[in-house]
Amino acid sequence: MSTLQRAFDAARSSGDFTLAVDELREGWPLLVSAFGASLRTMLDSTPAELWHNDPWLITCYASSFRSADTDSRTASLPYFEAALALITPETPAFVRATLHVRYAAALRSLGRLNDALAAISVASSIADSHDVIPLARRIPLTAEIALHRGAIALHGGDFDRAKADFRLAGSLAETNLSVANQLEVFGCLALIQLLMGDFEHALSYVARAESTGASPALRNSRFNSPALITELIVTIMQRGGDGLGPLATRMRDATANSDWEPLGLYAHAFVELFDARPHEGLEHLRHALLALDGWQPAGFVDAEIRGLRAAAFLQLGDSGAAWDILADFTPTQHHTVCPGRLVAHLRFVTGDARGALDAIRDCEVLGDAHSSRNLADIFLIKGAAHLSLGSEEQSDVAFDRALRLAARNRMHSPFRLVPSEVVQDMLTRASGRSQPLEVGALIKRLDGLTVLLPTRDSQALSDRERAIARELVRGSNSAEIAETLFISVNTVKSHLKSIYRKLGVTSRVEAIHKSRELGLQVDITHD
């Protein structure tokens, strides 16, 4: 960069910019992420006839707005559109492909994921065409395409495709990507490992990002956002919330005004909920949803936000609000966001152990393909449900699996989804069995665990009464309930009296409200 700066200083003195522009043509792809503002200054000082009709240099100018020293995400678009308008069949293939790659990155920064995917697909088709691209440009271009295609797939929730692309980009990164792009590649790989529940590999990729030799400015920029988000979430899950202030501040500043901002706000909310501050967490999640406004599509971050909002309402004891979120919630790929575990939690604390087991049935079918980030909770609830049903052997097997998963990731405070007395019963049983050393240490650490969960009083409702309660929530009258359930109106009225008594209510309105609060409007079935 200093060499390029000297060339432009000399050009301004002599009035001849030819050599300086040639230097810029060659070097800008590796410099633009860190020195965007400086490159714009150089081009602004260059005579218009030398670059205003050159799509390669206009691409440089447009790309400079996505840099560590520039916050604007929209200013680049008119320049990209100007460069696209200058493209002809004679324009070199690497110029056309690079233009579309950089355009895709700009669109992705704005959350226009569908448009970004279209642009990166054009770049990929040019790179794969019969047009000759010199090897020295082809390999860096391949790495950049993989990086940005992976980032689009990651935001969209296709973690398998994202991992494949990032691994390709990572294998080429050292000699073919700028340091800024290396940070994003390894940070995104770390984030995927976090989402899949492999904390050890997630932290190894964070360390890989740290080893790139990036400047402090880059390490605190949008390019390092995925690594900082991953480090923050893993740290709180393994060590708790003490001493997270500086890391949280770095993460907040790095993600601001970038496509990582919604996920950064989610991470802040996660910290608040872990420390039992649900109101503060919900405020961060509100800002996260605002930051997602206009995204096409909203992607996996929207699911992460919805799942954490449901968890926040559960902390506040507002089961009705949680059910409103969970009722039509589709899990993400590999259940990285798993609404089933929260549905199962609500079923269990309302005394419906069989309903809890039904709620996690899809998770069990997924097996090892299920994200282990949430799998410890799945086996915890399974163990608790079987224990309450008297199936002690099945409970022991499930709880041992939960212990091993939690110990493998060195989780600081797992097992918050069932009441502490149930966890203590399972811990006491587990301590009497032969366990690996790390599991034994976890059992000792969890001894005396206190988890305060509100108890619910729907456990006395029979299956028929639950079905009638659901019909009440749907707004059905007694005659409609009788027709739907193939029973007489008098039988419905008899069941309603029993429901009112068991729920501690005196009217249909109160029964509907209590049924919603208990989640009885959601019918969990084997299908």
C-alpha cells in the first residue's frame, strides 16, 4: 500500500498517472478490504479519462465501500451498476467474473440474498466457461467465489453447502485471498461448527482467524464478525458471563452496519438470557428483527431470533407468548434451531411427559445429523420424561447421553429445561453408574443445581379434556366441539366442568386464557 501511495504522490507531482494506475490495477483486489477510503482518494485524484470508462477500476471504486474503514453499504451500488453497463463481450472474463463476485458481496451486505445468489451464479458460470482466465487470476477468483457463495448459503440456512464452499476457500486462502477475506472464511467455518454444536472445532477456527496476521483494524471489523460472535457464544456457554464485557464490545462494534449485525444483536441477547435478564434480551432481539427488515429471504438468523424470543418468554413465565412463536415454527437444517426442545420443555413442565416425548420424535429420527448444540437438551428431556413415566432404564440411557454431550463441549451450566429436583434425581442415579472422568467431573459440578421453573397445573387433564381445551382455544362452541370429537353435547358440558375445576377457572374466557398459557392449543401428534 505504501508503494502504491508513493506512486500516486509521484503522479500528482508529474501529472502522469499511467504508471500509478497500472500499479492500482494489479494490486487493488488484495488491498481494497483494508484501505477502501485510501483507494477512493487515489482514484478521485486520477483524471476521469483514465478510469471512468474502465469497468475494472470502477469495480475497485465500488468494492472500496465494503472495507474496514468505510461504513456505507449502499453507496457502492450505483458504481457497480455503472461498471455492469460498461461490460461488453470483449471485456476480459476475469474482469466480468470479479465484477459479479464483488457485486454479490455488496448485495449480501444489504441482506439481498436472492440477488446476491444470482450475481455469484453469474460469476461462477463465467469462471467455468471456455473463456481463458490466466491461472494467476483463476485460482484467487475461485477462492473468492467460494467465499461469497458460502456466506450467502450460510445466511440462507444451507449449512452443508456453506461448509463445502468455505472449506474450498479455506484450502486456497493463504496465498489467494486477502487477509480480510481469510478472516471471514475461518470465522464462518467457526460459526458453522458452533451451530452444529462442535465447540472445540469452532474455537480452533477462531484461532485460525487470529493467526492470519490481520491488523487490529481488521480484527475489529466486519470481516472478523463471525469469529467474534462464535467466540462470545462459546465463551459464555463454557465459562459463564464473567469478564465478557470487552469481547462483547468488540463484537458489537465489528458487526455494526454489516450483514452480521442481526446475528451480533442475537449474540448480545443470548448473553442477557444466559444471565437471567430476559427483558434486556428481548430488547436486543427487537433491534435484531429491525436489522433484518428488508432481508430477502430473512434466513437462519430470523429462526435464531424467534427461538431465543420463545426462550425469553419462558424465562418470564409467559407460556402463551412462547406458544404463539412455537406453534408454527419449522426447525432449521440439522435442527440448529430446534423448536421441538422448547415444545417438549413446555409439555414436560405441564405434566405431559408423553407429549414431551412426542415433541422430540423428529429430533430422534434425525439422529447424529441433529446439531449437538441442542442435543444435550433433547436427551435431558427424554430422560426426565421417561423417569416420570417410570421407565428408569430408558431414563438412565438418555441422561447419560446428555451428560456426555454436555461434558464434551465443557458446558458451564447445562440442563436448564427441566426442574432442578428432576435433574437432581437423574444426577443421583448417574453418580452410581460408571462414568468417564469428564462426565464424573460434570456430575460433581452440577450437584446442588438450582433451576427455578414455574410449575403448571394441567397435568390432571385427561387426553379427552386436552382435546376439548384445544377446541375452546380455536373458538368452538359446545355443539361444534361435540361434532368435531364425535361425542354428545352433554358429554362436552360434563368435560367442561371438569376442565374448569382442574384449571382453577370459572368461565369459558378464563379457561381459554389458561389453556393458551399452558400451550394446549398446540396439538403434538406422532405425525
